[in-house]
Amino acid sequence: MKTFLPKVDSLQPRWHVVDADGMVLGRLAAKVADLLRGKHKPVYTPHMDTGDFVIVINAEKVRLTGKKETEKLYMTYSGWKGGERYRSVAEIRARHPERLIEHAVAGMLPKNRLGRRLRTKLKVYKGPQHPHAAQKPEPFKIAA
């Protein structure tokens, strides 16, 4: 069976709004990654960008299970000697809560040119407002 190759001009990406209020981070990220890749469409092709744009609102209200809120650490490295820095989920949530979702979704996308392109189609906002009303995004309900 051959892989179906959709014509690039026939792809019509849509915009979806996902409300992260009370959602578990990993489950939310898995659904968002599937929307970005286009796995919900019949024309899905693994090596092409057939996905949609996703707007995630209320990123500050995303939930983590267990003791992850206090014990999970995110590491960043500046490239300099001794430049490792560890931050807890609580510290990241206080400053940039949208980065929790961006990091989780990025881990579920391919680590290549396609994955970097798909990450640009993810828009995450701290509160309930977003500036993409002109794109007429449709609400996407994720079963909790």
C-alpha cells in the first residue's frame, strides 16, 4: 500500500481553540500534538505538514498529577561552564505558564525540520484572551 500524498494547495489548515482550564498537562499535550501533526485528518501523511493551527488558552490553569508540581524539575543550559539551571514547575508557572505546555507539546513532535515548523503553529496564552479572532478559530473539546 502506497502512502497517500495530498496536494499542498488542497490542504486547508483550520484553527482550533483549546481551553486548558483543569486539563492534565500530558493528556492535553498529546491531543494538541495530534492536531498539529494532522493525525485527525484522513489525508495525514507522516512526512508532510497536514495539521492545523492550535490556540491554547488558560495555560496557567493546567493541572499536573501527583507530586510533579513541587518535585518535577526543568533543566536549561546556557552553554557556559556551570550554566545549568534547574527550575521547578511552580517557578515556571509563576513566570511563564505557557512554557509548560510548549515544552510538553514539543516533546511529542518530531525532532527535525518538520517538528520545528509544526511548533510555530502552536499559540499558547496565559489567560482566556487571544489575538486570533480574525482567523475564526473553532472550539475543540478534549474529553477529560
